[in-house]
Amino acid sequence: MATVVNAPGANGASAEREARAKARAAWALDAGAFGLTAALGAWLEIAEPNQKYINPDLLWRYSYPHGENSVPTVVVPLVAFIAPFIAMAALPKKYNPSMRKDRALGGLCAAIGLTWVVTCGIKNIVGGIRPDFVDRCWPDGATQKWISTGVPDCSGDNDTIQQGRRSFPSGHTSMSFAGFVYCSLYLAAWLRIGRDDHRRASWHGIWKICVVVAPVVAATFIGLTRIRDYWHHWEDVTVGALLGTAFAVLAWIHKKPYARSRSDESDYELLSEEDETRVRRNSSLLDMPTLSS
């Protein structure tokens, strides 16, 4: 007489519950880490920067007019974090089932949080002088006075003056590149850039490349406005771009959002459409009831 040893789908249901539990735990960890980095970044944002010695002979580097931001500071979190987050969350998973959206969003949070903390930390340690510092320190053409050599006796608003000592690196640029480069990596994986376009017309992948490059172009524009507005030197923007890009790539590599787990959470590989079909077929065969007499 034949008896059923294991019910079909039992192992699959158990594995699904375990996967959901691990996903919830990962989300909780990501949210907690993002909250900590956000709190630390906010504290560093209002901390007083290093009162760097200012060489009077180099005042020409800091004598540009002080004006408003083309991209206001309050807008940066919206364009660098909220916009990529919503875009990545809204993209339909059915177009590319291999995407791990939970991991991708967690990686974005990590990239933004770490970039903010490191950027603010460097700003306060270095105390870089902005190109418009003279106009901040002695507004409206006030007489330049010095407490001692290298220590200006400023007559302007103290908050404005302290912001003038936070030039290096550019926070607008680092945050923008962290969010937008990460978003570009997600779009490249979601659109399968370079994986199946060679089997189609040569123009087919052009629109995909345009979509992938668009966020990086937006980040570059934001960085260039920082130089145009005289809020940063070119080296501030360059280092900010490199810093944000580095954290975006590291977060992407760490989270591995374009992968599926085979045996455990530490073993991943990229799967093509044919590979996924074969894996699903093999999984269904393993879940078939085993008969014994």
C-alpha cells in the first residue's frame, strides 16, 4: 500500500514563512540603522565646525557674493531620497521578478544615511571656508576686522558665518549622488541593461540607457549649481560626488538586491529568465509527494 511521506507544497510554505520572517527582521534592522544615522547626521548638522585659520592673503578665494541656493537645502532630502525611494517602490516587480525590492530600498536608506553622517563629520572636522565667506563675515561692505592673525572679527549673523565654515565636501552633491547613483544601479538591473538587448535591434537599449543615466545627470546638475551659486569650490563638489557614489555602490554590493537566495541568506547568484524557469521547475519537482510501498 502506498503512503504519502510529505505533502506537496509543505516545504515551500514553510520556506515562504521563514523568508517573510527574515525579510521583516531585515526591514527592522534597516529602519533602526537609518534612524540612528539620521539622528547622528542631524546632530552633526547643527554642531559647530572647526574654526579654521584663515590666511588674509587668500581672502580673494572667499570674496564672492553671498546669495540664495538654486536648490534649497530643504529640497535635497526630497530629490535625493524620497524621489528615488518612491520611484523604486513603484516600479512593477513583474517586469523583472528577480529584483529584491525590500533589499533595494534598505540599501538606499543605508547609502543616504551613511553619506549624510560622513559628509557632516568631514565638514565639521575640516571647517572648509566657502567662496562667499567674506560676504557672510562682513556683510554689506563692512570694514574687515581681525581679532588676531587668521582669526576674523565677523559682524554678520553667527549661523550664517558658521555655515560659511562648512564648505568641504558639498553635502548637496554627496547626498544627490548617493541617492541618484543608487537609483541608476537599480534601474540598470530592473531593465536588464546589457543582458538581452544584443538579441534585439541596436536601438532597443538606447532608451534604457537614457533612463538609467538620467538620475546621474540630475545629480551632476545639482553639484554644478553649488559652484555657480558660490557656495562651494570645485574640489568640494568633486569630493562630494565621489563620496556619494562610493556609498551608493557599497550599499548596492552589500544588499545584493538583484539576486535570489538558493540555500541560505549568504549564497546568491544572478539568474536569467531561463535560469529562473528552470529553478521553479526543479522546485516543483522537489515538492511532489514521495511514494513508498
